[in-house]
Amino acid sequence: MRKTIGILAHVDAGKTTLSEQLLYLGGALRERGRVDHGDAFLDAEPIERERGITVFSGQADFRWGDSVYYLLDTPGHTDFSAEMERVLPALDFAVLVVSAAEGVQGHTETLWRLLGHYGIPAFLFLNKIDRPGADAGRTMEQLRRRCSPAAVLLDGFSGVPDESLAEELASLDDSLLERYLEGGLEPEDWVPAMRRLVRERQLFPCFSGSALKGEGVRELLDGLELLTETDWEAREDLPFGALAYQVRRGAGRYVWLKLTSGRLRCRDEVLCRAADGTQTREKVTELLRCRGGRLTPLEEAKAGELCCVAGLSSVRAGDGVGEEEPSGPRELTPVLLSRAQWEEAYDLREVIAAFRTLEDEEPALSVEWNEPLSELRVHVMGEVQLEILRELMQTRFGFSVTFGDCEVLYRETIEDTVHACGHFEPLRHYAEVHFLLSPGERGSGITFESRCSTDVLEKSWQNLIRTHVFEKEHKGVLLGAPITDIRVTLLAGRAHLKHTEGGDFREAVYRAIRHGLMCAKSRVLEPWCAFSAAVPQEYAGRVMADVQRLCGTFGPPASEGETAVIEGRAPVATFLNYQRELTAFTRGRGSVSIRFDGYEPCHNEDEAVAARGYDPEADTENPAGSVFCSHGAGYYVPWREAGAKMHIQLGNDGRPKQEETETHAAAPVSSESFESRAALDKELLAIFERTYGPVRSRVPQTAPRRIRAEKPWKGLRRKQPAGDDYLLVDGYNIVHAWKSLRELAAKSLDAAREQLIHRLANYQGWKKCRVIVVFDAYKVKGGVGSVEHKGDLWVVYTKEAETADMYIEKTTYELGRDHRVRVATSDGLEQLIILGRGAQRMPASELEYEVLRAEEEIRAVIARPAEGRPGKT
């Protein structure tokens, strides 16, 4: 029988020591390692052995009785709780270790709630029973009061309970109690009944002992063997399925899997299911077994086993493989943010790539690169995690990185219900959506439902809208913080039979949500923590006064001998460093345990908003307005006016009114004469000026203005005299517009892209202008963008969630202050924005004509006799 068990505990409860004993008794180790000696088998990373704490989940297997146990040793420190939570879906059973000396801690309660959330049957081991002050009876009382009354001490249990234990077990289940009272329970009936209660989480067996001395560990193993069972062997012949629970990078990228059905062999091609709904097929190139820090080849993995694979480049922790679905969102999320700093000599792209590698292993880091501020931010659980990150950046990548002070991660929500709408209709695109945004229950996150009839909008489009609602972390309008606890209800939507593409609804959804947030009454939320402070009686008054000073709340103090226990809640922002303060004034005689306890309205909202200084209408990456089409081109409508221009008008019941106008169809593309294009330029400029005011002439300055060092075109303006021409090219737009490149792209997009770059490099050299070619990479997951210098030509690949249009608009704004800028594109909306920035538009056909003419002139020069060429004497 195959069983996967996880060892969980609060920090310093002896979790890794217990794991070493289990492996030793199970024959997997010849000698027991010790954390304080730096030779624990499961703490394989140097950083773990140096610090004496578990940072990464360790894995091994052993045999006991008739079963093979796959053991996962998880981090106990609260700063690494996200690492611990990721392995929980892979467990069959858990062993929660509690120190009998310190008793139940705040993190113990967090672990208990997580086990309940994931429905994992649990055993408890009361450790350090040999320590002075240890009290198993007191600890059991705390467990029954703060975790579950179904925690039952089974020391000495061998299969048949005595009368006292039988009564306690029978009281846990009505059917069992009825049989017990009627005298219908035979001795052999107890174990099957207890197995069922364990499986249904109605019984939590407890054992006590000392992991360091090996006391009580055999009894725990016997209890696991007697009271647990699985059916993985019966699932071996089912189609393959597995859950990814860990990613690590070393000599390659490895993914740890728990097989939930079927079998897996090397070279098998498997279906990979991402949490966002994306599905890809990839081939397993290596199949390995993990024991501590060693990986050994494995011929075949079966249902119920843990294994490690290479080749699944798109799979992240929590994804499903084969028939298994993704495990869903995590319960624990970081509540702190810190800014990374490093030496200017480091290559920015390499530093960001290193952080992305760590994020691949620890998704909760949520690495953010803020380009306008030129800063990189990471989400963390606490200061210890920052210290580990600092060491990992140095030892693994050679970068000396420091971090700023931790700040709390705010969230935003709304307090009223509003109608939200978004429209996106540049040339040859179309999408419109209408939502109802309403407050959700605290802690519910973002939820979605549809009240839109399929007669109004096809189900496939509605599913796509749902995907776009969840695929992005939408920002609020007070701080620019992520939104939460909002119900998004789809009321109506419209697509165009010919012109609607998937990306169109993405734009419409983003704009609609932003529009609703601008209309609603928003509120800032901050993280709160629950605390339990244990101090000598004489310090109880001081602690209660401190909690009030820190804007917290507390209940009546409880007395445990000479110790007062005060429990309550407080904002993380004020309570973050209270542990040090309490330790100082109690001279080390007091302690406080803290756990995250959800988000609540911010206690100093006005101060937080003023300090952030966020202007939602200046946030060009999150527009609230909509884009409509007129005379063959798109134009922007501010959010205050967008509702009246929507093609769908809703009645009081939230349903679309009778259609009054037909959907606006995009005009067909046709070649333009110089006169017609000039007329259209004039019309576009008029539209822009009616919306935003007159466009002021940008006269080149006598000296170039420095741009900020973080810009990807760093150095261009500084090296060039004022007035030089710049040509920005929308790469893929041109590839699909030029017939020769379009035909080549049908065979190889890479070849078409390289040919365009080569031809533009020649064009730049001949025309003496500066060319920047921009390619969309907004769908590249985790992409940070890149800037390549090919000869004298600059090639830009945009970052994740940034389109070429967005990049060109931003660059046009920067360079247009001091230079003459042309933009080669055939996108109508982009043309409008270009004119508004004081730049000139250049259709794809005109660029092709100029490039062809330049190539002819270059060939003519090359064909001349050597003595006739420029520069020859």
C-alpha cells in the first residue's frame, strides 16, 4: 500500500528531527542526522544546514509494515508557509507536530485550518515530552479547545481500546455510539471503525514522545500503519493523471509530481493543464526518484507515488497533468512587499531573469518590475524570507542584492453596486461588455457569474470574458493596489461576426472593470493578524495598553498559572515588529505568536492614500475609457462619457433594450493616395483635438534632454544630437502587411521576423535615421521584455501583458519631445495616438515602398565601379 504523509509543525517543534527518526526506523537511513549538527538528511540545501531551518520541502521514502511511505518534510517557519501549503494537495495524511513544552502556537492553528481546507486526515505528535515544563495533558487540552475536540491520545493503543478509550471514541460518531451502547461492537470492529473516522476527519489520533530520543516514534508508525489505508493500487490501470506540487532549478528545470492515477514512463507525452485554463502537450525527458538531495533514474512511476520529471517547461506548482485538474488558488498569500536594490553595473535583464527563476520555484514572490519607477518589488511573508532571498541571489546567481523595509500589501474593494461597461473598437476589431460590480463577502476574492443570455452573446464568448476577468490582477483606483472581494456579474456583451478576436474582449473586459471602479465608492483594505501573547502576570496591563495603541482589539486575559494569555487581532502594519518590543520589556520571559487573519478596512485610509499619491486617470496601463470607431479609425472616449456611447443600452432590469442601432462594422482596408491620407490625418487630428485639446508643436531643443536610466532605449537620446529622425516599427503589423513577409511567415514566423530586421538595418544605414523595431511578446508568461542591439538597429520584445501598441505609444511620447518621430503601422487607433503625440504616421505600404527604393539605391551604388563609389580615391 502506498501512502504519502507530510510532516508539519510550528517552528522549532522538532519536525525535521521526527522525520529523521521515521526514515531511520524505516530503514531509509543508516544514521540519524540532526538539525543542530547541520547533517539532517532532508535539509539538503547548504542554506538550510547553515541556518538550521527548513526552507524547501524535503522528500524521501521508507517502508513500515506492509506499506511504502512517501514522506514530505515541510518548512515550519511562518515565512515559508507558501512552500508548505503547495505540498498539501499531494498528501494522503499529515502528521502535525506540537511541542509539549510550548503548546499550541498561532501557526499551529493556521496549519490546522489548512488541513481542514484541503480535507487531509491528520495525526498529531506531542514532541519534546522530555523537556522541562512539558505537559502532555495541558497540550491535549489546548488541542481540543483550539483545534478539535476529536483529538484523542492513543499512547499504548494496540488495536483494542480499553473501556475509557472506547467511550471516548464512540462519542465521536452517532452510528458508532449506537452500536457501542447496544453491545454490538466486537474487538475486531474497532480498527475498521477508527480507520473510517480518521479518513472522514472525525478522529485525530495523538501520540506523545521525544523525537530526539526516539521515544514514541515507533508507536506513531504503528498507529499510521494500523489506522490508515489507500486505494492507489486500484487506480494504476486508469488513464494517467498527476498533480505538480513543486518546481526546482539546478542542472535543469525539474517538476515534482504526485501521480493520482495510471502510470508514467520516460518519453511519454502528457497533457499539461495550467490554472488559467491553458493546455499544452509536452514530453517527459527524464523520470527520477527524489531522496533528500539525490535524484536517481526511475523506470516507471505508478498511482500514489511521488516522482520528479524534466521536460515539462510550462508546468508550474499547482498545475494538473494528464487527467488531473489544477489544484486551485492557495489560501496563504504574502502580506508584505519589499523593493530590491542592486549595483548599477549589473545587467538589468540578468537580474530580473534571476528573480524570475526564484519566482518559478516560489510563485508567491509575485516579482513585479515597475518600469516608470525603475524598481523591482517582491511579495514576502517576512524578514527571514528576505534574508534567504538575499543569500540565494548571491550564492546561485552571483548578484549582491539588498532589500528595503517591508511594507504591507494593501487591497482595494468597493462598497456599492455599480454598472460597468467597456467598448473596444479600433479598425477591424470589436467587443463590448457590461458588468454589474458589487461588494463580495470579506475574503471571497473576485467571483464571477453570468446573467447574460446566450441569445445575446454566445457561450464561448462568455467563457472567454470569464477568463479575462481572472487572468489579470486588476488595480484599484485609490492606491493602485489589487482589488478583492468583488462580485463581477456579466449582464450583456456583443461581438462582431467578422472582426472580433480574442484579444478584443480582453481589452473590453479590462476597461469595463476599470470603468466600474472609477464609478464606485472604493475602500482600502489592509492585512490583519491574530495574535496570542503569553507574558508574566505583571506585564498583562502593558500588553493590553500596547494593543490599543497599535489599533488592535483583544479579549479578556486568561490565566495559566503565573502566565497571562492575551488573544486578539491587530493591523499587520502596526503589529509587525511587536515581537521584538515584547521580548525586550519582558526580558525574554514573554512571547507572542502571530498569524495572518484576513483583510479589514484600513485603519488610516486617508493617510495611506495621501502617501501613495496614486492618480488613476494618469495610469495609462489601466485605462478606464473606451475605444470607438468612426470614419474608419478608432478614437478614445473618457470613462465619464463612455456609458452614453455604448452600442448596448440596458434597461432598469439590467437587460439589453430593444436594438436601436446596428453594430458598427469596420471599413475594409484599401490603398490610400497621398491626398486621401493627408485628409485622413487632418480628420484624425481634429478628432484628437476635440477630445484632448490642441496639439502643441514640439520644437527640437538645442541639446538632448536626459531620459531616465530605466528606459529600454537607454542611451539613444543621449548619444544623438537633437532633431535626428526616429522610426518606430510595429514589427508583426508589418510582417502581416507586406506580401513577401506574410508568405514567409506562413512557413516560419522567425524567418520573416529576421528578414524584416535585416532589411530595416539596411534601410537605417542608408537613410541615416534611428530605427526601433517592436515585437509583441505580451502572451509570453513571465516575460520581462528585452532590448537587443543588432548592429545599429534596436529590436524590442515587449514584456508580459504589454502590447507593441502600448510600447510604441510610450516611446513616442518620450522621444517626441526632442526628436522627429515616425511610426510605421496600419492600425487606426495607433495612428490616432501617434498624431496626438506630435509624431507622423507611416502606413505599412509606404514603408515598404521606401525600403524597396533604398535597397535599389544600395544595389546601384554597389554596382558602380570602385573608383566611382563615395569615399574612394
